[in-house]
Amino acid sequence: MASPLQFDIPHQLGKDEARRRIQAGIPKLERHIPGGGQVDATWLDEDRVKLAITAMGQKVSADLQIEETSVKASVTVPLMLSMMAGAISGFVKTSAEKMLAAPSDSVSPGSKA
């Protein structure tokens, strides 16, 4: 595994609403993975979720920590996909941003805004 890519996703929702939106959005992620894939979510506590994203025989892990004004994310890709690490972490970041967006502003994670 390569070193994790870390980034923050700011929001103004508060923890409870951010958590609710992320919980609601995770089941929708699979249909936006190019070539199909599977997303398994494990809630480690009420504000931290670990995602295992599997596609084309490779597994990417993402750890999301929900805070009052941001979501801290860490994405780890296997060495085989290290050349695509930026695009993969971009997908996770964009998906989380769209989950946190106001309903009238929301667009499905795989579509262009």
C-alpha cells in the first residue's frame, strides 16, 4: 500500500447533519464506480466510518472522520493503483462534497456538476 492521501472537506452542517448525509450517500456510491464495484462501510464509532471500495480486483480504503465543521479523510490505494491515486482520492473527495451539499445543490457523485 502507498502512503495515505489526506484532505479535509469543510462544511457548515454540524456533526449530526453531516453524519446523516454521509450515511444516506454511502449506499449510492457503488453505482458511480467506473466498471462497477462494491463499497463496504464499517462505522467504527458514531463519527468515523471506514470504507472498503473494491473494483477490478483492487481494494481502496477510505477513512472518514466527521467533525463539527469538516470531514477529515484519508485514502489509501494499493501500489498497483498508485498512478491513479490522485483520481481515486478525487472521486472520494468529490463524492463526500456532494453528499454534504444542500439537497437542491446535490448531484450524483459520478456526474459532472
